[in-house]
Amino acid sequence: MKLGDKIRYLREVEGSLRGLDRALSQQEILRAIEAQSGSKLSQSYLSQIESGARPHLTNTTRQILANFFKVHPGYLVDDPEGYHPELQSEVRGMEDKLDLWLVAGAERFRRDAMLKHALLTLARHDQSRECLLLLEAILETPGLMPRLIEVLRPAISSEAGATERTEASSETTSNGAAKKGKASKR
């Protein structure tokens, strides 16, 4: 992946993490960087980076962008020819590999906004590994997941309940019609 593609992708991820259904614009990124760190970059410079007109970053710009997007500064370079993200060096920690895997998964499921947001939120969490292990424990504890959904996400719970009631109602109606049909044949 080229540096410009990575910056555009990170803008999209950042927009999603902020609850938008779109990438943050270059101007929005630059304003957020200035508000967060006091550092200033020009929109034309960022545009040149994204278009490939400037294939390399200064060390200062790389640090500013890496800090803002919360990525390793080494990520902000063109990938070498033949590079595959699955081949990670052992230098990176397990947590970093997991986070990159989650971000890649979010990209694959970008059409499912809720799932994409959930994966990106998990990737951004400082303890994403522990979050996944907690999810495993929740799923293995009988009755805990439906109860948590009911308490933490009432809209989802009420939608699921409405669907179940609709299915039960249509089943009752069809059973009642079948019983009437049997009765009239006698």
C-alpha cells in the first residue's frame, strides 16, 4: 500500500471512530491535529502526500501524523514491493498484530457500519486482547449475552423482541388456520 492510500484509509477510520459515516476531510484532520497537539500542517502538503506528489514525509510530519492516528511511525511509508501485511516481524507485539488484524477486518466489513465501528473501537482499545477474551467469557456464560444486550443496548433488544413476537404471531396464525382447516374437513 502506498503512503497516500494509508493516509486516506486512516482518515476514513478516524471518521468512523468519531461516529461519522464518512472519512474525515483533510481540513478536519488538520484542525483536529492542531487542537490535539498544537502542530500545524498545510492542507496542500497533506493533499500532495495523498496524491503521491510527495512520496516521503519529513520525520516531524511522520511523528505528528503517527501520534494523531495512533499508529507506529514506520507504518507511514510505502510498503515495499511484494509486502504482505500477514507477514509481521516478531518485533511488534502481539497486541499490535491483533489491532492491525481488527482494522483490516473493519475494512473488509466497511458496508456494515455497526460491525465496522465495533471492530475499530476494539482495535483502538489499549487492551484489545483482553476485550476479546472477555467476549469469549460472556459467550460461554449461559444467559449472560442476552441479558447484557437487554441492559446495554435496549434498542437492539426491543428490535429482537419485536421480531420474535412477529414470528410467534405468524406461527400462531398459521397454526390456527391449519386447525380451522382440519375442523372444517370433519
